[in-house]
Amino acid sequence: MAAEAAFYPPNPAVTERAHVKSNEEYKEMYQRSIDDPDSFWSDIADGFYWKQRSTNKHSENLDVRNGRVEVEWMKGSSTNICYNVLDRHVKSGSGSKVAFFWEGNDPADSSKITYEELLKEVCKFSNVLKGKGVKRGDRVAIYLPMIVELVIAMLACARLGAVHSIVFSGFSSDSLAERILDSQAKILITSDGVYRGDKLIPLKDIADGAVEICQKANFELKHCVVVRHCIERMNKDRTNGVANGASSTDAIKWNQSLDLWWHDLMDGADEWCEPEWLDAEDPLFMLYTSGSTGRPKGVLHTCGGYMLWAATTFKYSFDYHEDDVYFCTADIGWITGHSYITYGPLANGATSVLFEGVPTFPDASRYWAIVDKYNVSKFYTAPTAVRALMTFGTEPVKKYKRTSLQVLGTVGEPINPEAWLFYYNVIGDGRCSIADTWWQTETGGHMITTLPGATPMKPGAAGLPFFGIKPVIVNDKNEELHGPCEGYLCIKQSWPGIMRTLFGNHERYEDVYFKPFPGYYYSGDGCRRDESGYYWLTGRSDDVLNVSGHRIGTAEIESALVEHDSVCEAAVVGMDHELKGQALFCFVTLAAGIDFTSELAGQLKQQVRRKVGPFASPDYIQEAPGLPKTRSGKIMRRILRKLAIGSDDHGDISTLADPAVVAQLSKGRSLAIRVAAS
Ligand code: WTA
């Protein structure tokens, strides 16, 4: 086992005013949360508004051997999360506090919105949705860039008890359509487009493509609501002959029977909307995430437990205080944005920065310019962003003061010690606490992290379990390991923020998360526990890929590849990548008579970008006359991962139906075509 890593103590300035000031205090609270979770969470729930409060204790069965897997927290209590994140603060006199500083892609574009103003806009849009027939339980698909309307739309759904299903604006028409069809959404909300850096993403055009696919599948959306966001620039760029990627002759196409402008609908909408009082266990939102097999899974979170979880983890993991300015660089289209841009910060009455752009536009110091502009004290980003910014050296960082920073968070993948040290020493000037937060779409919020004022940090380790979390490491035989060890990371008892089901597919929920290691929730991650009880995540132990902190299922990429006429079969694996964490290496078996050329490789790359989204772009494509399969036909990705990196150590290949394919692929490795942009 590796030597014990050095401890970095918390930043003393953070400790001084922290909610939890020492490891002992953390341990004491943690123990209470494990010994009596109901009273621990009931105390926390006291800080929220409940229309009705039941005395029900939580109930759970995580063990498939005992029947249906089920989790309930605070069932019988009624509340509304929108009321808790907005009305509650306005009523207590904080209405004039800024909820969001919006910072546009172009540094000259910015605005702000207070809690009071946000509430008014949310009420108006709730009334708009109501007027269009959206009711409690209906699904609403949201495909928007990082603009305030995205927050307004999601909170309006929450106010009505409608289930929002946000699709990241980097997804393609096909992926969006698939998600609309699976969720049977009534309404789609999008914008004309969005500029990220110099590049236009023609969202309305992509949404139109999705609508068409839905129509072909005999599914009719009721309406498509369109936010007018950048059409002036889109038109101007078109007039000036700048290609903007939209396929229509006008900057956007308009479908009279379906499309409605957001601003027309909001014009004159009533400024008050009574919230729907929902059971704590009623659904709040669904969010698709990738698994190792099959189509994306609609992870479903509920109102009460998720609210407590997002709010409490935000408060403690970032040691939030009223005078903080918080900036999370994630996109709301992913779970990090749901929990730590919208619900967690707003539940705490925080002031946040909502950033539309990219870290390298207009230059690589953009984050630090924003930090100084708003005096950001708590900053949350992904290791891939830190690594990308490291390549520009220290100069873009040092150009700005960053003296307001106190806590730096990271999420999305294990952070390599080199990136951790750059984050700590250069970005944080050696005086900020780092919170490496391990969690997942499925967990709703942080699960393992250090607390900024209490727990010493180790570069590369996520740290210790959050309140209420009982991590266990198990081996292949489903045996719980003790002390320092390495194995599969599972969780032993439920917590308020755990997803309750996969939308419309409870069986798959049980199969994926509870059957692999009976008695536990299985995270899909490998993990090591060291002498100090710290958890070190070692990456996915299933076939899920993690590219730039985005979860991608191998099955999604493979099905995009085989849809190309020239491809019979495909297998995709991840290989280590300096910046992105993982790069995509694709093996393709071609149809008879097709030659593997760089033109074809380019087409296949485009096919994946079109079908899944540009963020899932392949890096290498290799022709595979055959794939290493077991006799039962299962592709042995373990071997493909070795082949991708050119390793000769292929492990045990005796169980393969045809071991000769390994030598063949090994020989062909030098002919793999690199399709990634350099
Ligand atoms: C990985 C993102 C190591 C992990 C919130 C997990 C991490 C998957 C960390 C979930 C971290 C996330 N250290 N690995 N701090 N945070 N991961 O659902 O493999 O998009 O299972 O949620 O990201 O990705 P998801």
C-alpha cells in the first residue's frame, strides 16, 4: 500500500467561523447522524417550512433479498421546495438580497436578480405553465443554456409539482428526443441559441430536430417555449456571412402550431402563484444519466429528502455563510448544477454567480476575472477544468487577486495530486481549504468530502463520509472489508437524498444499484480506504466512461457507431487522458468490402457527435476485424482497455471464444486513426 499521504490542515481563517470547527466536532455530529438519523434530520428539517409535518420515521429496504427496494423520508409531511428556496427568504426579509449575478459569455453582458424578483418571475412562469395545462406530476423538458430563465423554469415546475427533466444543452437532437420520449414530456423549453466562446450552439434548431424525431415516433409535444436570448447576434452574424451552424434560412425556424415565445407568454402573466403542497415523497425532478448498458436512466428525486440533502451538504461542504458569494462552474444540465447552483445555494439564501460562458473566453483568466469582479469566496469546479487551466501556466491566475477566495471545491472525477496542488498552491495561494466532493447523480448531493474548517485534507483523497453516510468497501464475494483496503464502494443505509427509482423502471433501479452487492447501494466506483479512514476514489469499476467529468455510457457511443452503414459492431473503452481524464477509444468492425480510411473515421466521429453530442467525441478509432468476446458473447473490455494503450499485458485471454483476435488487434493498433482535434 502507498505510503501515507501528507495532511494539509484546514485554512485557519475558515476554521475560525466554521459551522464545524474540528475533526472531533465532525466526528461527534457524524456519530449522531448515524445513531439516530431520524432525529438528526428532523432537527435540520425544523429550519424549513412544512405545510404539515408528520412524525413518521424514515423507512427503507435496500436489500433485494428482502423484497422491493424502497426508501422514504418524511412521508406524510407536505412542503414545496420552491417555497423554501424563495418565499421563505422573502418572508424573512431577505427579498432584496441578490440570488444570482448572471455573467454572460461576453464579459460585457451581465445582470443580477434578487430573491424577490426571482420569486415574481417564477410565479409568472408557473402561471404560464398552468395556463398551458401543466399539472402536478406532468413532465416538462428543459433544454436551455446557463441563463436565469433556466432557473426560473425549473423552479416554476417545482412550484406546481411538475417534474422537470433538464437536458444538458450539449446533447444532440437524437439524445434530446430520446429523453423527451422516455419522459413523455408535455412541454419543451429552449432558447434561440447560445454562444459559448465564439461558437454558436443553435439550440432551437437542435430542438426542432428533436421535435421532428418525436413526431415520427407519433409523440406530440404540446408546446415548445422559446426564450429570446441571442437572436440579434445570430441574425447579425448571418448577415455578415458568419456561418452559425443553423440549418434554416432564417436564424431560427418557427413552427406556428407549436412554438411560443417566452416573453409573449410572460407579458401580463399574474405575479402570484400559490405553491402546490406536495408530499415529501412526491417526485421533484428526473435527470438522465448514463449506465454501463442500455439507454440512459431517468434518475428520480423527491421533494423533501432531496431538499434537506442539497441544502445541508451545501451548507457544510462549503461552510456557507450569509456574506459569501458562491460560484459553481458546472452546467445546470448536470446534477452538480441542480444541487449546487439551484437548490442547495437557494435553500440557504446564498448569492451565486451564474456563468454562461467557458473558462477560456475571452482568455484563460476568465474564472479569476469573475472571482475578483464579484468577490467570490466559495468556488466549485471540476478537475478537468483545473488541468486545462494548468496548461496555461500561472500567469492567467496571477493576473487577478483572488483574495476573496476561501474554499475551493472539486467534483466529477478523482483529482490527481498534481492538479490538486495547483488548485491549492496557485489558485488558492496556499490559504484556501479544498473540498473534494465525491457523489453522483443518484445520490442527490455530496457523500464523501472533507469539511473546510474541520477536516485535514490529503491531495487526491475525497476524505470522510458526510453526515448520515455509511460507506463500505466490499470485495467480489460481497464481503465487507475493514480497515485499510481496496474494493467496490457501496453505501450501507439510506440517506434523505438517495434517488427513489428510475423513472418508469423500478426493476432496472434494483438491478443496477442493489443487485450487484445485495444489502447495499452500489456506486459503480472502485475505492481505497487508507490508515486514517480516508476514502480515495479509483474510478469507475463498471463500463461507464468519464470524459471531462461527464458521464458517458459505452452503449450510447456504440449504438451511435453501429447506426453508420459501414459498421457492424463497435466497442468503446476509455483510456487515460491528461486533460479530459479519459479519452474515447473506439473499436469498429466494418461491413464486408468497406475499407477503413481516415475519411470513414472522420464520418464516424461526426456520427457520434451528431447522435450523442459533441462532448462525447471519439479520440481514436481502430478497425477491429473481430472483438474479444467470451463464449457467451460478452465483450471483454478489460482486454480492449489494454489494447487501446498498446500494452502487451492482456491478462487472462483463455476464456475468449477466439483468443486469436487479441494478437490481431494488437498488431492493428498502430493503424488506429486519431480523430480528436489536436
Ligand atoms: C465520479 C457527478 C472521484 C465517480 C456529481 C462517480 C468522482 C461519477 C468525484 C458520478 C470525486 C464524481 N472523486 N470521482 N470527487 N465526483 N466522481 O453522476 O466515478 O455525473 O460515480 O455526478 O463521477 O458522476 P455524475
